[in-house]
Amino acid sequence: MNSINPIWIIIGVGVIIALWFVSIYNKLVQFKNNRENAFADIDVQLKQRHDLIPQLVATVKGYASHEDGVLTAVTKARQKAIMANTVNDKIAAEVALTSAVSGFNMQMEAYPDLKASQNFMQLQEEMSDIENKLASVRRYFNSATREMNNGVQKFPNNILAGMFGFKEQPYFDLGVEQREVLDKAPEINF
């Protein structure tokens, strides 16, 4: 009777374990790349948003020159968003820009002549369209981030993730200020 050499068993187990680790590593790489791809979609919309903001600010300046503080805040937030390099820095900068643009939009509601301007209305529609597209691609990005975070946190993936530098990543959320605004009940005036 021919017995199986124990060395072949050890080699077989080693190969199976190696293939298992390679599979886990490749899955983590896939999650990372999906997240980066999702952010690339966001980046396209952000570029359009960044290009549109100066046009809006210039249009508003003619109607509301005394609102320089609001206009300056939007311009500075836009510049920081453009200068951000990493995905996480861009997320933080875009949250700040979203907050500044929201303040800008609230201030502009006080100017009926501005709201009647065809140019302003067209820019507002474009901005609204971009914001809707951004909301959609943010959802996709957050889904990819959730997949990555789940992959990084699950056992035994978390062991390999730690060894190869895969980390839990932040979501692209509204930020604290925007969340507080949304959590408030709407004011209805008659």
C-alpha cells in the first residue's frame, strides 16, 4: 500500500492558504478601486460645480454688492475645494463648500430682482442639476465605501487589511452643519 507523503499534504495546505490570502487581497484591492472609481465620478460633477460657482457669484454681485461676506465665503470654500488633493481632503472641502453655497442660496432668496433675472435663473437651474447629479454619485460612492469598510472589517480580511495598509474610509456625508439644518423642522410662514 502506497501512503501519501506528509510533505505533499503540507504543500497542498500551504497552496490552499496562499490562494485564500491572494483571494482576500484581490477583493480588498477591488473594493479600493471601486471606491476610487466612484470618487472619479464625483470629481467630474465637482469640476462642473466649481466652474459654475464663479458665474453665479459674478451674477449676484450686481444685485447684492453689500453681501460681500457671503460671496467671499463661497469663493474661499471653492478655492479650498479645488486645492484639495486626497479623496478625504476633497470630501472635507466639499462639505464646507456645500455649506457655503447653502448660505449663499439662503441670502439670495431675499432679492426678488435677482430671482427674476433670466441669467440667474438659468445658473440656478444648472446648479440644481449638478447638485442632483452629485447626490446620485455620492450615493454610489458611499455604497462603494460601505463595501470597502465591510471588507476591511470582516475577519479574516481585517488581518490582511492591516498588513497591507487597507483602512476604513470615511463616507461622503452632509457634514455636521448641513445635518443640523436638515434635522430642523421647516418653518412655514403665511
